[in-house]
Amino acid sequence: MGFTDLSSAEIAADYSIPVGKVFSLYNQLLIAYKHQKTHLALEDATAIIFHIFSEIYPKGTSDSVSDTAVT
């Protein structure tokens, strides 16, 4: 298992969400509680960011990356 150079606080800042929301996602995704400055395991960071993206770009919206055509 690798580690990222990201902490909960940095993810919250990058996506303009409260740190509490990131910790709430930990509970939903059954990720062990982390301190807000602890660097996350790669798998945990990926799961959190994927979940945040799925809330920002819900499936079926026109803003979805999968709906974007490359020209």
C-alpha cells in the first residue's frame, strides 16, 4: 500500500468542502479515522476523491467527463 502527499485538510481545501465532510466520507466508506494532517493511503485518498467527484458530477449530467467529446 502506497501513501499520497495529501491529507484530509488538503483534500477539503482543494475541493472547497469542510474537513468534517471528509471525515463523514471516511465513516461512509469504512475508512479508519485519520487526523486531518495525516497523509492518506493511496487507496483511501482515491476512494474519497472519487466519491467527491461523484457528488460534484452525478451520473447522467451534461457536465460529466464521460459525456465530453474529444475533437
